[in-house]
Amino acid sequence: MTSSLGLVTPHTFTFGEAEPFVLESGATLGPVTLAYETYGRLNAARSNAILILHALSGSAHAAGTHAADDAHPGWWDECIGPGKAFDTERYFVICSNVLGSCYGSSGPTAENPQTGRPYGLAFPVVTVGDMVRAQERLLDHLGIERLLCAAGGSMGGMQVLEWAAHHPGRLRAAIPLATTARHSPMLIALSEVGRQAIYADPAWNNGDYYANGHKPDAGLAVARMVGHITYLSDASMNQKFGRRLQTREQYGYEFQTEFAVESYLKYNGNNFTRRFDANSYLYVTKAMDYFDLTQPTGSLAAALAGASAIKFLVVSFTSDWLYPSYHSKDLVRALHTVGADVTYLDIESTWGHDAFLLEVDTMTRLLGSFLDRLAQEEGVARP
Amino acid sequence: MTSSLGLVTPHTFTFGEAEPFVLESGATLGPVTLAYETYGRLNAARSNAILILHALSGSAHAAGTHAADDAHPGWWDECIGPGKAFDTERYFVICSNVLGSCYGSSGPTAENPQTGRPYGLAFPVVTVGDMVRAQERLLDHLGIERLLCAAGGSMGGMQVLEWAAHHPGRLRAAIPLATTARHSPMLIALSEVGRQAIYADPAWNNGDYYANGHKPDAGLAVARMVGHITYLSDASMNQKFGRRLQTREQYGYEFQTEFAVESYLKYNGNNFTRRFDANSYLYVTKAMDYFDLTQPTGSLAAALAGASAIKFLVVSFTSDWLYPSYHSKDLVRALHTVGADVTYLDIESTWGHDAFLLEVDTMTRLLGSFLDRLAQEEGVARP
């Protein structure tokens, strides 16, 4: 597949060598590495930077390709590039891999300097707050005092809200998509089932499997299958698969994958084990489960009191049962309470949670015009 | 716990010794045993029999207790007994364990007469149609030509619909609750994730684990956890658990069960492995996945053409996302097309799929008055 951005270069940024990074838990971590990529150019006023935040299984590779023969471009390539929603002719787009992940940032797969071997479960539990404070160090490193915008869906949206609530002076606008300010018990339950599937795999070996040549792939695949069901909707599964059999003409009356929807899950579950780490799955889902902006006061409006000068574009999707629209509506209500400038859209879509990635035309129009107005109001010069 | 029915006696009925039972797949099975229980007495006209059909993990033990110190009565004890919805002073209530299950009926845990050991995966794949045809043999054995009613929720409701569509002459009324005439791809996907969790457990050993002293408990527990999430709703989980921590005052920043919803899932998942068989989980979910009354014509009305003389009480629940109300509405539409007498209620409830078991007061009023009218119209004498 081709990308309008062409080849892009992965970067890393390391900090906390001299003084370790203090996590929300009180634990310390150092050195800390973040993998990141950038697209487009920073303007002279350093006012055109947009930070893209990724979801559970995402990486810093949001757009472009790493090699001429790459099978796929970055995960949000359809929205990042020249003339796209995040127009790289106008904006300097940054995406970094979150702390705890396995795509080049510090996480359980990284080398533990104390042992010279991968951290495994010796890696400290991190929070969305920690992820964002690490990104803040990256912005310092890149010399960006204030972002034009932070944008992301799902866990990416949680990071956007964390930025807005706890670092409001560092962004002009925020685009949280298909997300929540407070992980619900249903979301925690779904995370926990995925984690239990990993724990249940003997190859997981309490997180110590990197030297064994045998990873907990079976458990991770089951976790991912649960995830895939939650990213779709009843309606989209009816449209996409129905009760179609994958290869057979009639029921086989045996325990083989035979419905098309079963093949889809199995394929994606197995595929995931080739690109993601089981321990990272534990860390990143745990960070999501801990996410609750209403703490410690119990009031979301109180948490967002400092965000009144930020412009928000909040988007939910009618068939997203993982992050149902009421989460976004609660957020919008809190933002109105603090007097923030909010645009909210509950988009009619049958694509479930995945809609924020799949409804490309709608998202392009919506994000594009929001950013366009924002850039004009802010007098953001082209690079 | 006490039951108004007191002690009840489990029975078994065996058939197919001389001539084996031919399954929908074409495979044969014999002998076939069904475990069953009955409550109340058959009247002289044999016109007051009600067949209760159970769901995925249910058994023939629908009401009463098996011993004075039983911790729990049967699974629908709140609705079966003197003066209850299924009033045992008036009706002869029968419940049999489905084919493929592990509560006394023929299934993978039963002895394979060819080997003298449990069947395991040598047990043939059965369908909801097979389950119902086996129940028909039981009715013949009990001397019941025509049921006053067949009633059940979830997979029990599928059996009710199978009775109505393919054996309409043998029942006067049908009560399908929280169910569907056609298992959707989302339901298949959820079944398959549970099965994959079992397959992924090395102790499953391709279904051959009965002699190993080591069952695939870890896999079955994960499958059940997925199930439990689907039986609840986002709203009921918010009410029941919220983000409450089970024992801690604050986050532990480690991979332990700490949220109340996690404890609930873990407890129920582990508990299930002490009472259910992993292979039976495969067989029963597969039967549900194959269930599609619209086949072979593609028309549900065509499938129900013979059911026009049956009175239906169809019930769905607003927060049931596993069997959303549209399934019941499609069914009601088809029943109207064939001219059946249908009462349909979409009950406002936050309890999700479990509502059919939990909304006891509503169900008691509803089922009780439906049966009351039915018994009067039919001139059903007390036993």
C-alpha cells in the first residue's frame, strides 16, 4: 500500500538517565525512552504542532511507510498527510508510542538496566497520567511550548483528556474521539477477561517468557478476539459477516472454524500475537482501567476547571457500545459547566467503536474544518 | 436456602438402545439418556403439562432441593412452585437436561459404550433440533400428547421456538424469553471466543482430559467470564459494581484482582469450573450457533407456518444486548404473518440478558396471568 507521506523515519527520545522519572504510583523509572515520529514541519513560531495519541494496540507509526515494500502504512494514514484531516502541509504532526507499550518505548519488553534482561513484570505499572507526563518531556525536547491540538480516539482520547485536565496550558485545542473520562466497570471487566486469558496461558510464566522461545500467544490471541468483538457492533457484524460460512456449503458438525466471523476473529487474534507483546497488553489495559479523571473530588467539572480556555471537538458514535455516547455527553456537560468552547457530535454510524478509524470521509470533513477554523483564529502560519 | 417445593427427585429416561437416535448431522447416538425432573401432578386429562427449557449452563434441576442442606434450590425456583408463576398446584412441570450437557443427559462426559470411557470429542455434535426431538421422546415416555406450554429463556427460548416450528401439534402455547430465532454473528463470535479460550488451555488436550486428573479449568473460567459480561449490562454493572475496589482503599499498581467487578468475574469463572464441563461448553454453544429457524427457505414466517394455532408470549428486555429486542420483534412480525395469537412485551429493565431470571416480580405477574388465561380457555382441570 502507498501513503501520500511516503517514507517516514522512526525516532527515539530518552530522558530520566540522571534523575529517574517518578510515576503516579510513586515508583521510579529511568532511563525512559519514547519512540516517536513526526510528519510535516514545525513553523517558525512553533505554533502548528499537533500531537496524535494512539489507542491500546497502536504505535508511534501513525502515517507514512517505513520501507518501500511496507504492506501497510501507519495506523491513521488516511487522516494524516498532505491535504488530509491533519494536513502535513500546514501542521507539524507528532505521534509517540505510550509508556508500557512494545513499539520502542519503555515497557515490559525493554531492557531492565538492573538485570540486562527484559523488564517483564518488574516494569512498574504506569497510568495514562504517566504516559502524558512522558509525552510532555518529549514536547520539551522538541521545543514545543504549546500544542495547537491534541487528538486521539479510545485510549488516545483518554490521553487527550489527561492533557486538557492536568496540562491545560500546553494545548490550544483537544479532540477526544470515542472515549471516556472514566473507565466504566464494563470496560474494566472486558480488560480483565483479556488479562485473565493471558494469565491462563502457561507460557505466560508470570510474565517471564522472553528468553523461553515460547510466548503466551494462545492467551494473547483470545484477549484480542474479545477486543475485536467489542470494536465492532451487532449491526456491523450482521453487515460484514452475517451467518456466512467461510469455505463450506453447509455445517460441518465438528469443532472447526466455519463461520466467517469465526475466521475473522481467529485470523486477527493470531495476527496480533506476531505484532504485540502479552505483558504490554497487561500494562496498557491496566492503565486504561485506572483512568478516572473525576478523582479525587468525584467531579469531572472540577477536574476540567483549568481547561476552560481550550477548544474541544468531542465525537462519539451511535453504535459504539464500548464507549457509549453517554460518556461523551457527560464530558460535554462538564466542559459546559467550566465554560469551555465545545463542539459535540454524536455521529450516526453502524461501525461501532472502530468508527473513529473507519468513518474516514466524515472524520476528514469534521477534523479538517475544526482545525482549519482553529488555525485561522490562532493565526497559525504555514511552515 | 429453602424452596417452597421442598425435596425433589432426579430421574433419567433412556431410549435408543435398540435403534439409535439419528441426529440432524446424520450421525447416530444410542443409547440416549435424558436427566429430568417433574414438579406437581399430571391431571387426569393429561392436559396440564408445562415443559421448562433451560439455557446454556442449566440443568434439569429447575426447582426444589435435592437434600435438606442444599445451598441453593433449582435454577428457576423463584418461578416454579405452589402459587408461583408456574403453579405446581395446577400444572405438571417438567424440565430435562439438554443433550450434550453434563448434568446427567448424554453428552461428552457420558460413557461411550464403544470404549467404556467418556465420549469426549467422540460425542457427535448435536443441534437444538436434536435436543428437542430427544425431549419429544421423553414426552412420549411420560404419556403426554400435547403440552399446555413450553417456556424458557435464552437457549431455552430457542428450544421453545424449535418446538413451535417443528412440532407445533404438541404444544398449546409457547413462551420464548430473551431469545432469538436465529443466532447472530455477534453471538457466534462470543461463543467462539469462549471455545477458543478452552482450546487454548493445554489441559483441554483435544477434549481428552477425563482420565488426566487435570481439567481445562483455566480456559473454561475465561469462557465463563466472557459469558458473565454478556449477561449483564453497562447500566447494571455501573449499579452493581461501579469502580469500587474490592478490598483496597486505593490502587495497588500491580496485577492483582482489585476492582469489585474483577472479583465478581473471577469468582464466577472459577466457580463454574466446579460445576460444568469444558467439552459440554463446546457442544452446547455450538448447538446455539447452528440455530437458525429461517433455514432452509430464508423466511422465518415460512418456518412458523405450522404454528398459527399456538398462543405466544414473547418477552424481551430493553438492556439485553446479547439478544437485543429486535430479535423478538422479528419473531413477532413472523408470527403475525402466520396469524398466530401473540402477546409481546419489551420490558424496561437495566439487568441485561439476566433480566429474564432476575425480574422475578414482573415475570411472575406476566407468566402467571398468561398461563391463568390459557388454562381457563383450555378448561385445564386441577390435578
